[in-house]
Amino acid sequence: MITVNENFLKLKASYLFSDIAKKVKEFQNNYPDRELIRLGIGDVTEPLPSACIEAFHKAVDEMSDTKTFHGYGPEQGYAFLREAVSENEYKQYGADISPDEIFISDGSKCDTGNFQELFSNDISIAIPDPVYPVYVDTNVMAGRTGLNNNGRYDNLIYLDSNEENGFVPEPPSTKADLIYLCFPNNPTGATATKEQLKRWVDYALENRSLILFDAAYVSFIRDSSLPKSIFEIEGAKKCAVEFRSFSKNAGFTGTRCAFTVVPKDVMVYDKESNAHSLHALWNRRHSTKFNGVSYPVQKAAEAVYSAKGKEEVKALTDYYLENAAIIREKMISLGYSCTGGDNSPYIWIKSDMGSWEFFDYLLQNTGVVCTPGAGFGQCGEGYIRISAFNSRDNVIKAMDKIASLK
Ligand code: MLT
């Protein structure tokens, strides 16, 4: 008899965005003529930068000739992309990350989900609430939690993110071995200062913990006082891993390319407290389970760092930030209190009804799809998240429709 991994039975029946997609589909079936405006899942709508498209085409042509054809590439990514990332994302900002500390992958969702495989099952884990559901669910699947009781899993240390702490939790008083942080934050759009991140790095160094830092939305930071990488913080190279993506800055959600930085100085320990290189372990895992991102996609990603690519990415992220400003201003003018939307594409809005209730209310009355805050955790109850990833026309139309409800 084939028996199931019972940890999977502890999960909610389906993934948050699948639940939402199902509700939206039902709405479409019931009202085929009603217009839908999707400001739910953070999926980009604007095309890839032309610099990326040109590099993509050129690389596809190379694949048609035996002299320039590429078969399996290095699992960790081609040197040209790892070098471009090291230079443009780190060295230029004073963070000394070398190309061989960068692992190219097909997405931050996979990397943030897979990384927990490297740790033993009895570690303590601190996870913010609200949070991107992948961090929690993948630890549930691995058996590191107990059952879900009233929306929270036993054995996790939840870090409440709320109005009182500006949606940036402080390190807990108890010891956590593994810590998930995401800034600019998904879902709240909150950002963390250097001082706030420094407290986390100090905590991790003191407790020999590891921080998994998801920086997928870093290209939306416009406030120059905010850190763009955890590696701008002294000591972080000994206690942090950083996840970055080409999805939200250059529109690669459908093209798939991301990278994870695992510094060589980070150590993990066995039961006898012997130190082991996290970099070597991730390299072992990555080269066993992954065969690299396709050559044309990596060439397209490299073009993000050309002069033209940089200009286009700036224009794309500015465009979504202008959408975010429109959403934020309109919702504030309608009397809602909002976080995010300034250095982030997400606006976190406090509602006067339950999260799913507000989601349904907006869907049924305006055709606007948002994301219910409760889907990101208990502290998200009473909030919704609106994403700025859509066309300007659709954003303006959505805001007019919401305003007309008042
Ligand atoms: C979101 O809407 O939270 C994101 O699109 C999720 C993701 O990037 O996987």
C-alpha cells in the first residue's frame, strides 16, 4: 500500500492563489459579461524590456547553429550572468558578493520553498505573520510543524507584523534557528531600515541562526536610505542567504529567472557542533536536483544589466510605482488606512469588514480582484492587498469603481 506523507494533510486544501483563481473563475462563469480587473496575484502585465527581447532572439538563433549551440549549461548558471549580478546588484552597492556565491534558478518561489531541505527537522523557525505562504507551507510539508490550530501551526514562532510595529517585527525573545524575512514586504509593502535589519543580523550572529532574506521586490525601493540587500549590513555574510528575482523588475514572471546568494562564510552545524559550509550544501542540492535555466533566458536576464536594459527596467518599475501611488492615494482619500505602495508594488489596506468578505464585496460589486489579507496569516485578517501590477487604464478604472461604492 502506498502511504501518504501525512504532513501534506496538515495543509489547507489548496494554495492561496489557487483558491482566489477558483473564486474568480466562478464569478466569470456566473457573470460572463462583467469586466474583471485583476489586482490580486502580483503578476506583471507589461512586456519584457526590448533589451531582453533582443538578447533572447539572438540567443535563440545561436541555438540553431552547431557552432553556437548550447546543451546543458552549468547548474549554477552561466558565468556571464553570475558576473553581471555580482557587479550590478552587489559590488556597486558596497556588498562584496562574488559570482560563485550566486546561484541562478528558475524562480524565488522554488528557491525559498526548497532551501529548507538543508536543515534538520527539529530546528525552531520564526516566520512573520502575515507572510508569503510558501515559507510556511514548505516547512509544513517537511514535517517541521504540528497541526494547524485556528489558523496557526504548532511549533512555529510567529512574528506578528501589525500597525504597532509598522509591519516590521523585531527579533523574538526566544531562540529561533531559522528566520524568514522579506523586504520590501509581501504582502504589506512595508520596508525595513538598516537599523532594523542590523538588529536581526546581530540576533542571528548571537544565536548562530540563519536568515532567509527574500528581496524579490528590491527594485521598487526609491528611498535611498533603505538597504537594497541584507549584505549591506555588517555581519550578514556570515548569517544570511538572499533571494532575488527578475520577475517583478524585468517582467520575467512567465520567462522564469531568479538567483539566490549563498555566501561562503555561512556555516551550519551538525549535532556535535561541527561547522559545515552552507554554500557547499546548497551547491550539492542544486546540482543534484536542478539542471540550470535555459541559455536564451539567461542571456535575456543578462541584458537587464546593459545600459538600455537598466533604463527600461527603471521605466517599468516607475510605471508600477505610479500605479501604486494612484491606488494608495485613492484608497486614503476614501478613508482607508494604507501601508506600502511607496517603495513597493503592494498596498496593504485596512478594511472595515473581514478580509474574505471585503474580497467578495469588491469582486461582486466592482469586478476588481484583490488578495484577502487573511490568506497570508492570522494578522492579515481585516486587511486586503492590492497589487499595482496592471495597466494604468485598468488601475484608474478599478479605483473609480471602488470609489463609486462610497
Ligand atoms: C504574490 O502575488 O504574492 C506573488 O505573485 C507570488 C509570487 O511571486 O509567487
